[in-house]
Amino acid sequence: MKLSVLIPVYNEKNSIKEIVESVKKIPMYKEIIIIDDYSTDGTRDVLPQLRDKDTIIIYHEKNKGKGAALRTGIHHATGDYIIVQDADLEYDPNDYFKLLSLVVEGKAKIVYGSRFKGKPEFSTLSHYLGNMLLTWITNILYGVILTDMETCYKLVPAELMKRLNIKANRFDFEPEITAKILRSGYKIVEVPISYKGRGFHEGKKISWKDAFSAIWTLIKYRFWD
């Protein structure tokens, strides 16, 4: 089974090399697709050093948002399964095995890595509570029992990911893909993962304002498409 690792990046010159090298060290059949969303901090000077036969780099010619970068990556993915890897150091690529093991063993088709089932280190109380709120709303609207809807680690079959026709341009990617997976009748299985959140002073970009967009996205795709 081939894994497509999508890495959307915007202004992450201090962490992009370390995270990509960490992903490369994971001993599994994979491709890495880095999508630079028009970085202006010097990230683009680092990226050419990371290209190899299993790593491709795609450049956006203007800043479009994380969701748009991921849509570009999904289009180019050639693996059997897709997972997203943020370009910061909040998530540990070694946790891929936890998600993949359920697929290989035939216990799940779609697996989410739950920070709340592990021992998460959130940078702020607002991020912790915001994630809990959005997951609670997801559970109410879709009749499921998830613990972490907003997790970055969503292991999804590439064929399904492409077929879902994701439209999000920004951080509403997470609620949209979750909503469309659930509306399509698929079950999401969760496994605990590690997480060490960073603060805004360290480059974190998502804020409480994005929560409103996420809530609307969950409502919209529950009743419309």
C-alpha cells in the first residue's frame, strides 16, 4: 500500500526541513507532496533542498489558503491512501503506523488520529476548548461519537478523497471533509496520537475566527451540498 503524504506549507522556513526529513525517515512505501502556498519568509529557498525521487514540490503563484493547497495535493496524489502532515512540528509522523495498522488489519477504512485520546499539549485554553466545541457540534449534527474532528491526521482512501470534491480554501477543510465522509455513510475510527501545540508567537495561524467558518461548514454540509 502506497501512502501519499500531503504537506501544505506557508511561511514555515524554520520547521519545514525538519518535518520533511522526519517524514522521509518513516519506513513505508510513500510519496511526499509539498504544496507551497506562496510563502514569503524564505521557505521557498529551503524547498529545493528537499526534492528527491519520492518528493515533489508544487508552488502556488498566490496565497490561496490551506484548503486550496490540499486540494492541489489531492489532485496530484498517486497513493492508495492520503494523510495530511502540517508543516510545523505539532504532530509526530511516527504515529502514521498507529493509523495504518487498523487499515492493514482490516479493522477500519478511515482512521483519525485523536489528540484527545492521547496526552495533548495545547498552547492555549482557547484552542483546547475550541477543538472540543467543534467536535461536539459534529457529534450532535451527524449522530457520531468522535473525540477530535479537527485533527490533522486523517487517513482516507485516495479514491474517496478525490471523489468527495472538497471545496474549502482555508481551515474549513477539516469540517468539510469530515462532514462529507459521514454523509457518505462511512465510519470514522479513532486512535490516540501525540500532539504538542504551538502558540501564535511560534507561527500558529488558525484562530478563534476560523471557528465560525467551521461551524457554518458543518451545518451547511449536514443539510446541503
